[in-house]
Amino acid sequence: MNRLLLFIRKVYVGAIFIVLELLSILFYANSSPYTQAKLLTASNSVLSGVNGCFASLHSYFGLSTENEHLAARVTALENELAMCRSVVDEYELNDGLDAVNSQFHYSLARVVNNTVSRQRNFITINKGYADNVHEDMALLTADGCMLGRVVVSDEHYSVCMSILNVDFKASGHPLNNKEFGSIGWDGSSQHHVVLSEIPKYADIEIGDTVVSTSHSFVFPEGVKIGVVEQITNNDNSPSSTIRLRLCADVMSVDKVLLVENVDATIIKDLENSVNQ
Amino acid sequence: MHLGIRYTILFLVVTLLQCLVFNQVQISIWLNPLVYVAFVMLLPMRTAPIVVLLCGLLAGVSMDVVSGLAGVNTIASLFTAYSRPLMLKLIVGKDVYADGGVPAPRVIGLNKFVVYATLFVLIQNLLYFSLEAMTLSYFYLILLKVLLNGAISVLLVTLIASLFVPKSHN
């Protein structure tokens, strides 16, 4: 009996270590980007006050650059609006405008937490389902560049998968070309993403702007993603890999745009009904 | 000051430093030094292994909760906490280990402390960054992160250890 007790005393730390380690490995192995986002939303309810403080400080120091960006954006949009108005006037479309419903609704939010140093980065924003924010809404920078998409929402906060997340996927094509490919992050730089699966014969040059395609129910068509910086052709593959310089500066985002696709549920239901 | 209170303060300070300062630093995707390991590293050498293990669990779980990483910190912290007695015995020798003091530069000497800190931080970083990436296909990126953040963490941990054990404890 004594020997047994001695033996237990000798090995119990090791045994507890193995049990605890196995439990945490089990939890880790069953986790997904969704679990991580869920955990972040939970911790955010505790840390939101502190994070909010840091975000305000960050926001205060970025005010002047932010103002410049917004002013430039306003000018660009004013020009576009003026052009649209002249088209409406010229073709006397005024009566028909009331019947047109936009497929996308835009709203504004603020970043309260933003991780950048992981392979799977997330952005927490200060709007939740109480503000009509829900899963699969698009996240754009204030000047309209692709930034991420909402993964989980709680009442007042939402966690979004950043474009700097190796699980992030979107499709994109060059502005002057309809050949599209898949956008993903390779974890190597905060300023670059990779556009893969573009056919080699596609006429793409360095400096071309790449925008989102119409194939997604998350992102509106034509959202700027980045500029072609490097084109790599692999002899063994029929497609080329293109390195894009991101249009969004993910590290310094503060105000962000949320885009809701009003038809997303209808499209998803339709697709699900086919899959069943 | 009572030992329990000192270690509670140390735990709070390093946890807050980690989640409010080092996890918020948005200078580069490469920078993510882990300083919260200082809590388990600096427990007195006479601490029972089971207590060290439970402290590792506490540090890991609290970091996982605040940073939204499911289990990554816990797996790494449990492993380093469990292997801590062996590391210390190998580095400072059985006699110094039996004395049971705090493994800080002023007690075990700066050289030995740096070796101890480097080993501890390297194991923690290697587990943390490879588990966080969830794949080994980014091997060189992970290795670079481990080495870069490892070096910064060792520096910071040495600084924390020097502040935690003042000269009078020599």
C-alpha cells in the first residue's frame, strides 16, 4: 500500500500534466476560425472598455490622415454623383428612380481591436446585431477597399475575419480584364495578398488594379483590393500567381464601412435548396 | 511583502502588459513578443511542481481567453511549466535548485538566467507560433517569428526579472 502511495506521489504531476495537455489539445483540435471569433467576442465583453479607450487614443492620433482620406473620398464620390445626376437629367430617368432598390446597404463602424501579428487575424468592430450587423457582411476601409468580412456578432460588437487571415478567401479580377482568380493571404507581409489561379494567357500587367468580382454575395462588385506588383509564371501550372499590393492599410484602420447585401439570404436559401 | 501577493501582482502586471501593450502593438506582422511567460518562469524554485503546473494552466487559459486563441497558449504554457523543474536542474545545478530561491539574474547569475530564459522562451514560442499557424506549411515564417520574438521576449523577461527581484535579495 505504501509503495502504491509512493508511486502515485511520484507520477501524479505527470499524469495531471498529460490529462490537462490532452484536454487543451482536444479543444484546440476542435477549434476553427469560428471558435476563435466566438472566443474573441466573449473576451470582448470583458475587455471592450479598455479596448475602446485604446481605440479612441489610436483614432485621435490618426485624425489628420483620416480626414485627408475622407476628403479625397468625398471629392471622388461627389464627382461620381455629379456624373450620375447628369445622366439622370439627360435621359430624364427621374420618374423611374423611385422603383430602384439598391442591393447593398452601407453603414459605418469603428475598429476597437485589430490583431495583425498572427496567421489568423481578426478585427473587432463596435457594431453588433442590435445595429443590424450579421454574419457575412462585407468590411471595407473608409475609402472603400476590401478589408474583411463579419464572422460572429454579439449584441454590440462583431468580430470580422481580416483580409490578413490565411483562411480569408475572395475572388478578384483586374479592372480591364474579366479573367478572375482567388484572393488569399500567404502570411508573409501586411501589405500584400496573392491572386492565384489566373490563366497564364490573361493580359495582366504590373500596376493593374484588381477589384472584387460579382460572384460573391458578401462583397459588392468592383471593390478595390490591390495593385499588381509581381507576376510569377510556373512552368508546371497553367495559371500564374500574382502578388498584389493591398489597397487597404490594415494596420491603421479606424473607421470602417459595413456592407449588407440585402439579397444575400435569398441567394443563400436558393443555393442551399439546390444542395439538399 | 507576502509571497502570494507579490506573485499575484506579477501575474496581473505581465498579463495586462501582454494583452494591453504587446498584443496591441501594430508595427509589423512579425512582432508579437510573449512576456506573460515571466510569471511561470519566476516562481520560486521550491514551488511544488503541481503548483507550477497549475500556474502554467492559469497563465495559458487567461491568455487564450483574452486573445481568442483556442488552447494555443494553454498547450504551450502547460508544457513549459511541466518541464521547468528539469530545465532549472540542468541549468543552475541541483544544489542551487534545492536552495529554492527565485530563478532571477541576481540569484542564479545573469549568464545562467539568460540560458534559462532563452530555453524557456524558445520552447514556448515554438509551440505557440506553430500551433497558432495550425500548419507547418509556413515553416520558415514561423521559424523567423520564433527567433525574432524569442530574442525580444528574453530581453523583456530579463528586465522584468531584474525589477521583480531587487538587489537586497542577493
